Amino acid sequence: MSSNFYAFLNRMKYIDRWALMRNTKEENLSQHSFEVAAVAYALCVIGNRRLGKNLDADRAAALGLFHDAPEILTGDMPTPVKYFNTDMKDSYKQVEKAACDKLISTVPPDLASDFAPLLYHTGEDEYVLKLVKAADKISALIKCVEERKAGNKEFEKAETSSRKALERMNLKEADIFIEEFLPPFELTLDQLT
């Protein structure tokens, strides 16, 4: 029996993010998911090494890779639209669940129980999920910095709101990442090397 699951995942590269805004460089869902996974991993490592926590960095990375998988079927719903009001937010959650249902139905039955938690976020450590959400916001912040650096003022408000959202999360791991790893995104390649 063949499975369509990875053929669906492969289509993440066709889903553009930030569709309502002018971009100097397009970003697709596949690129974003990799970045979220890498940052989520780092946030857990920071928590473990510097804050004495016992977080599963590998699990956080896997959750980051799959966190937007439903958007393969729904497309990238812009945040201002997704959270316009409670009705819109609740409706989108139903659409997102239906997309997860469709995706998990393509996984062979003997593997589905391993993939379902990555899509539905069930049975996960709530703190790790918060760190993945913070990684998602950090990825958005990185995009905003890159666009501003390229002279695109279109992302100024998004940068401010991303920073505020991260502050409201009150996660020491995210604060450390932003302090130590975000400033070099302002540098040129020559300055980095």
C-alpha cells in the first residue's frame, strides 16, 4: 500500500508565507518549518544547559518541523485574518483539525500513532509546545529583521508585534536566544566571517 503523506509534506515548498505583504525575498513553508525546528531545538538546549531543565530538544525539533503541516491543505492564513475575532479563530481551528485528519489518514495505520502527536500536539509537554510557539515567533522576527535590513518598511509593524508577543511569552530561553543569536542577523556576510 502506498502512502501520500510525504508527497503532501513535499508540497510545503509551494506554500508561500507572508502573502499579504511585499517581500524582498519569498519564504516558503518548508524553509520556515526548518527554521522553527532549529530554533525550537536551541531553546530546549538553552533551557537544559543554562536553566537546569530537562527538555526533549529532539521532540521540540520534530514538533517544529511539522507545526504548520496542515497549511499544506489550508494555505498560510495570515495572522491578522486568522485571529481577526473569536469566530474566525474558532473556525480556523476546525479547518486546521480537518486538514490534520486528512493528513493523518494518509499515513499507514501501523505508523499513524507515531505521527498523530506531531500534527495534533497531543501527549506533549506543554512547556515544550510553548517553546515551539516561541520558535515560530522568533522565525517571524528573523524574517522581519531580514526584510528591514533589505530596506523593506512593510515589516516594521510585524517586527514590533513579534517582539511584543515574545516578551509576553515570558520565556527565559527565548530571551537568551534573542539576546545572543538575533543580533548577528543584522550583519552582512563579510561581517559574519
